[in-house]
Amino acid sequence: MKKIIALLIIVAFTQSDAFSQVEPQKKYTLFNPVPREKMRDMSTDRPDITESPNSVDAGHFQIETDIFKTSRSKTNGITSVENSYNLANLKLGLTHNTDLQLVVGSYVNSYEKDAVGKKANTTSGFGDLTVRIKHNIWGNDGGTTAFALMPYINLPTSKANKNIEGGIVFPLSVDLGNDFNLGTQIQVDILKSIQKSGYHAGVLQSVVVGKELSKALETFVESYYNYDFEDKKFDLSFNGGFGYSVTKNLKFDAGFNLGLTKNTDKVYFIGFSFRY
């Protein structure tokens, strides 16, 4: 699997120019920003699980954050709760097709409670830090489809986690016409094994359909699954939500992720995205 992922990365970076559309690659960089009048439409990875294949314009900053997010699951009568405040994805455009992302859990509170509401195993504080690099292969400047690859590494900066993990995401989007769009991704995770030493693989696959209801309002429905090769565990969720654009650089959103399989998290959130 590692050889396959490495080969995909090499092919993607060496062949990316072959997929350029609309106009040749611009020589804009972090230190030579894209002029504001030439910036692309803002594209966000939130609020759905499926990532966008489009990167942030070179030399510009974008923040996408859950103002508040709560996750709940129940096993053997014990409810596990995790509340996140300002779970932010900080993005910086490095080149025409590449951005750097830092996903930061500013404050995370988690606990367990029994049937009578008694709490136990309470922890709170700074969450994990995830470093991601998104590289658009084609479709950044327009076209019916767009594709990217995004390797990531998760650093254990929270009290609840002590393991370094990572993986790679392959997001694809398709313009279906009539203000409908389709997104999908395959994500391969390299996870720390609990039952034995070393690491094992996990897979996430998602499909989302979005619809622009007006110039400012959009909605989406989505389904995704996780599969852990060590636990042989399959989780399936159904998601939905709305986004409202106040300006071309500011958007608010809200949504939910409902677990369809036993013990899968139920998640509710509200957040925003802002670009400068």
C-alpha cells in the first residue's frame, strides 16, 4: 500500500501541468500573491466530510472553523461526549495549485456519562494538530471536474492522544449542471494499532451532492463510511446541512452527521469560513 501511495504522489506532481485548464500556470507564490481581482471563487473543505479539490489562491489566507461541534456515541449504556470549540482549519496558499493547512483543536472537552447522568473520565484542553498539504492536479481554474491529493499527518498535542498518525486523501468534484455538484473522495489512513504494536490501515469513502438554492444559499446531503482493518469495524453515516454566503469571502454553515450503524457518532455543528 505504501508503494502505491508513493507512486500516486510522484505521478501527480510530475503530471500536474498536463492537466492545466483555462490558462497556463501563473507564477504567483506566497510572496507574490494573486491580485484580489484575479482570485478564484472561495472553495471550502467544510461543512461536509468530503474535501474540496480546489486550493487557496497563492499568498492568501483562509480560515474554516467549527464554532461549536458536539459528537456523541453510546456503547453498553455509556454515552461518550466530545465538545469542540473553534476547531479550525487554517489555510495558506503557497503556489497556484498548492496550499498548506493546519487543523487545530483550540479547546476540546470530552467525558463519559452513565444512564443516570454521572460523568467520568473528563478531559479538556488543546486538541490534536493536523498538518495537511493540498495539491490540485486539475480543475483549479475551472472545468467540469477537479481532482487533488492531500497527504496529512496528525500530531498528538492533546491529553487524550499519544500517537502520530497520517494518511492521504484523494478528493474529486464534478459539476452536474443546473446548480448541482457531486463530490467524492477516498481517504487512506495509517492508524496506530491498539491490540498490537505497529500500525494498520483504515479507509474512508464519501459521496456528497450539493445544490445552490440561490446565489447565497446552498445545501448538501452526504453519506460516508469508515472501515478499520484491525477491528474489522464498519461505520456508516448520513450527513446534511446548509451554507449561507454573506459575502464572497465569508460564509456561515450548520449541519449534522448521523450514524446509521451501531455505536457510530452523532455529530452536530455550526461554523464559518473566511478568506483574506
